[in-house]
Amino acid sequence: MIIELGHFMLVLALALALIQSVVPIWGAQTNDSRLMAIASPIAIMQFLFVGLAFAALTHAYVTSDFSVQNVWENSHSTMPLLYKFTSVWGNHEGSMLLWVFILVIFSALVGAFGLNLPPKLKANTLAVQGWITAAFLLFVLLTSNPFHRIANAPIEGRDLNPILQDIGLAIHPPLLYLGYVGFSIAFSFSIAALLEGRIDAAWARWVRPWVLVAWGLLTLGIAMGSYWAYYELGWGGYWFWDPVENASFMPWLSGTALLHSAIVMEKRGALKVWTILLSILTFSLSLLGTFLVRSGVLTSVHAFATDPSRGVFILILLVAFIGGGLSLFAWRAPMLKQGGVFSPISREGSLVLNNLFLSAATAAVLVGTLYPLALEATTGAKISVGAPFFNATFGPMMVPLLIAVPVGPLLAWKRGDLFAAMQRLFIALGAAIFVTVLCYALINGGSALAPLGIGLAVWVMVGALAEMQLRIGLFKLPLGKSFSRLIGLPRTVFGAALGHFGLGMTLLGLIVASAYQTEDILVMKPGDQTSISGYTFQLDGFREHAEFNYVDLIGSFQVTKDGQQVAELHPAKRVYTSRNMPTTETAIHTIGGVTQLYLSLGDAQENNGIGVRIYYKPWVTFIWLGCVVMFIGGCFSISDRRLRIGAPARKGRAKQAAGTA
Amino acid sequence: MTFSLQPRVVYRLFAALLLALSFQLATGPAFAVKPDEMLEDPKLEARARDISEGLRCLVCQNQSIDDSDAPLARDLRILVRERLSKGDTDQRVKSFLVDRYGEFVLLKPTFSSKNLLLWAFGPLVLILGVMAIFLFYRRNRMIAQKAEVEGKNHLSEAEQERLNAILSDDEKA
């Protein structure tokens, strides 16, 4: 019964979404404030209905109701409660429901908190959200309905894919979706602005918090997914330029560009047209990612052709939204007034440069992801595009961008002085050169380019703090005065500094971990020892351990350095009984919060031996800690007073902007 | 180029996780290079690892044979090592495999005419972007100059009024 109610709620939500798609926009056209005013309550009601549908499905999972096909396919009565919750979205239908749920959460937030938005902009924005919601609700109801019943309910479910039985599933997909669906708000605001034919700096300020929220959560979601892959898979790898990863990385890249161009628009009223285009493109990339992942086109072009119902549906949505968005843009954008003149060497100029490189990098990732599909579909020729391609095309575009990162914030708006900015960065430059030389002098082996990369990372990290140091007068004023100035700084300054600092950290982690990692692959028997990078690993023995849904073969290792015990590690080879599927449970020991010893077990060999993989991964945690720091930077920026009070009145805004510019 | 990301994570987790389409996609995680396959000579083994990372396991999804535990990947790994032990150069090992399995086996596509767009697209966007920015700044400068010229020649209504007022004051005085 609850399942049927859930299904019904979803249909009701669709009906509401259809009303929301039409009525507010009609109101905006005819200047009818009553029609415009229904947008917010309808958005909130939709959130309620989709939420109830989601709750109904969750209820079926928690109570192991195997008469629901989706539950039967993806759950098992003996699973721990946490995984019963998370398996709701550990499958196609459920994850699409989550997608729509997050979409309506964002609409409801705009409805509930966008109180000081101009009524027309708000009505149009919510109407566009209504289009997206209606389209995806139709997709769920027609092609991916999670509420199907089975006539004779099976007694036991087929279990969740063991790889997904991990805390990672609880965190990664929701974060990722919050990020990529969050960009829908920027898209809707842009379409609304185009419909209305007016856009100004205040628009940028209303959109920026939403972009920041989506960007921050996407950053965290990608990092979380990468760390999950790292510990779950047992290879010690964290990124491999797979199409599914690229699908989430592309919106991140263009979202990062959007974040920066919106600053120019807010502060200087320039780059309006470009910012609008970028918000359309960013959400288009989110939709493209959804298409790639959900249609099955990646598995095989042929599989897609034989069972195209879902794929074609999303493809139509994709064409409608991207094509419609871009057509509207082409039609309306020339009518938007350009503002704010600036010279190439200026804060704006540096942000244009940022956008240039990020866009080109996005294009490189996009073509690498789609080209093999397009080539196979058109000529039948099959090629593979893997990591070596992306390292060769994406990498070189990042280097000039990273070099420019610390310089940008030190340039003045409108017309900057590059020489003066460089003078202010002499500490960062000195630190970078010092560290590079030190690396060349002290480290033997590894890549010859690695010390340069490390120098670049240090440049980005130290340089990220230069703006703050300058503004608080550190080393120039007495410490107490500097400190009081530090407290008085706008939070966006902290946000930018932390964001850039985190980027440097991630870069540092990537370079050090890939250039200086060591590994050993061998067969060990109880009592055997091996050493890598000064750490000795001794296998004491193994034992079996059975849980209700899996059996572990656990190895026991003593790790020592210079005779001192460092850790005792217990990697395991796990077999899930219901599907008879093996997984690897790696054992990771973190030294000093940065470097990791990574141990995973392979197959049992003859003579009581077992395959063992050991990695020494220096500074590897920086990769993910850097992302966390970027996220925190995003939080600082959102909490800035100017954004927190959200939508300023159009008159008051000019004064404020002048005060902070 | 130092921004080389470790390519050795496997497709499967993400396939399972994000696709979450079917369970068949994700069989268990694996243990790619096995100790018994490895060559005695560490230099030769390092070369074999290097080559393996650039070769695709044909039955997997975008996964190199170095990462994959599929039986075919194992066969290919052993094949690569055999050829190397017989004294083949890296290039000959690769072309041997391409002859046998087609370009699909290479994770780094060749620089051939059919891949022209693939390799050129990113740089092309960069170049077009630079051109667009150049035009943008040129127009920007023109607007600025025009504004300056207009600023010299024309006064706004308010300014004109004030000017008139001042002038008329002068006349009175």
C-alpha cells in the first residue's frame, strides 16, 4: 500500500511540476502577480510529494519488501540497516529518484529562501526548474519506475552489489548529485534572465551562492568517490579518466569557470553574456553526464542501440534542454547590454584567462569522452581513449592556469600592475624555487619533472596566502593590528585563499604520490618479511572470520621501521556468500596524517602462500585533504555577509559593490 | 608534464556505483599483475609494466591490462613479457598487439587522420578562445575610446543645465 502511495505521490508531483512549468511564466508575461506567486508554494509542495515517494521506497527497503521488484533486485534481508538505506540509490531507478528529489530540494530552497528576488525573475526561474522536474519525473515514471510490484513476492532478495556495501555509497552519490543537480539553479536563473531580457550585476549575486553550493558539494563528492575507489579496489589508484569519472569532472571544471566569471559579473558588471552561456553549458554537462551514465551508452554503443528506451528518452531531454537553452541564448544574448571595460592585465583579465584554460581543458576531456562513442557510431571503428591521452592534452592546459592562480587576486580591478603583483609574490616565488632546488638536491630517482611540479604546487599554496598577507599588512604592521585586520577581512577573501591553497595541496599530493610511490608485489607465507621505503612488513599468519553475509580471509601483518613497531595491519580477502563474489578489503595505515602504507591481499597460492600488494604512498592524503580545504573555502565564501543577506535591493547594491571592489 | 594522474584505478567501482545498472557489470575487485607473471629482470619488468599500462584489456571497460584481472588481460601480460624477453623493442611489442587486435588495444589513440579531431579539439578551443578574447579586448578598447571622445564632446543633460546655470550666474555678475 505504501508503495502504491509513493507511486501516486510521484504522479501528483508530475502534475504539480506541469503547473509550475506554465503558470508562473504566464504570470510573468502578463504581469499577473497572483499567477507568479504560486511558483513558490508549488515548488515546496513538489518537494513534499517527491520526498514522500522517496520515503515510501526507503520504507520498502528498510522493511525488505521483496514484492517490489527494485527492492528484490538490490537488497537482502540480512544486510545491515545502513546498507538497506543506501541501496535505495544503489541502482538505476532509485538513483534517478534521488536525482529528481535533489532537484526539487533545490527548487524548494529557491522558493522558500528567495524572498527578496524580484518576482518575475523568481517566477521564471522556478518555471524553468519545473520544466526540468517534469521531464525527469516523466523519465522516472515511464522508463525507470522503482515502484513496480512482482506478482508472487520472492522470499529473499538478490542482495546489493558487494562493492557498494560500503559507507562510501552513503556519502558519494548524494554529494555528487547535490553538486551536479545544483547547477540546475544556475541554468534556470540564466534561462529566466534570457526570457526576461534583462540581467545585471545583482543577478550574479543571487546566482553565486547557488553556484558555490553546487561547486563545493561536487568537489567533495568527486574527492569522496576517488578515495572510495582508492581504498575499495586494492590497486592504490585514485583517478583513471574513465568516462563515468569524466562525466562528473566536466561539470566541475566548467562550474569552476562559472564560479570565477560570476565574480567578474557581480563586481564589475562585465562578462554577462559569457556567464550566462557558461551556466547553460555547465548544467548541460551535468545532463550529458546523466545521459552517459544512465543510458548504458558507455557499456556499448550496440547495447544502447538494441535497448534504447531509456537512452533515447534522456537523449531527447538532453537535446531539448541543451538545444533549447542555447537557441534561446543565441536569440536573446545579443540584446543584453555589455558593461564594464577592463584591460587585459587586471583582475577581470586574469579571470578571463582562468575561464579560457578551464574551458579548453573541459573541451579536451569532453572530446576524449565522446570521441570513441561518436567514431564507433559513425564509422564502426573502435578506439580507446585512456589516461595517456588525457595526461597529454589536459595536463599542459593546467600548467599555465596554475602558474597564474596566485597572480590574479593581486591585480587590481580594471587595470592592474603585473610587475607590482609579482613583487608581492616574491615570498611565494622564493619558496617555490627553494623547494624545487631542495628536491633536486635531496631526492634520487623518481621523475625528473617532479621537483618542478612540487615547486609549482608550493607556488600555488604560498601564493594563495599572498592576498591575505597583503591585506592584513603582515610583517609590515604590528602583529596585533594585523590580527584585528585579519578578523575584519571579508570572508570571500578567506574563501579564495583556501580554495587556491587546497588546489595547491591536491596538486602536491598528486605529484608526490605518483612520482615517489614504491610498491612490491609478491607471494608471502606466514613468517615472511619484505621491506619497502624503510618499512618492514612481516606476515604473521592468516585466519578466517565469518559474518552473516560474508567470509573474510584476514592476513595479519606487523609493520616495523628501524626495529620499532609502526602498525599492525589486517587486510582481508572477502567473499560475499549470497552472490559468491570476492572483494578486497585493503588495510591502510596513515603516517603523520599524510603518507600512507597500503596493503591488499590477492589470491591464496600453493604451499600456504598468499599474493600481497604493498604500496608506500608519500603524501597521498593531500589529494583529498586539498579537496576538503577547497570545500571549506567554498563555505567561507558562501557565508560572506554580502551573499548571506542574499539579494540586496538593486539600489543598495551599487553602493555596497563600490565599497568592496 | 608533471600532472600525471595515476591511471590505475579500475572501472568497475564507478561502473557499479554510478551506473548501478546491473550486478553483472561489477564482478569483484581483482588483483591485476600476479607475482608469478613477473619477470626476473627488474628493468625488463619495469618496461613490461610501462607497456601494460598503455594497453587496454579488450574485454573490460577502459581498463588497462595492468589493472585487470580478466583472464585475457593475464594472457596479454604474459604475451608482452614473452616478446620483451625475446628482445623486442617497446614499439615492436605494441605494433605486434595492434596488428593482432586493432587500434582498440591502445589506450593512447594514434595520431592518425581519423583521430585528428580528437587530438586537435582541445587545442582548437584554446586557440579560438584566445582569438575571441583578442576581439573582446579590441572592442573593449574601442568602446572605451568612444566613451572618452563622447565624454569630451557631449555633456549629460544635468551637466548641461549646471553649465548653463554657471554661465548665467557669470552673466549676472
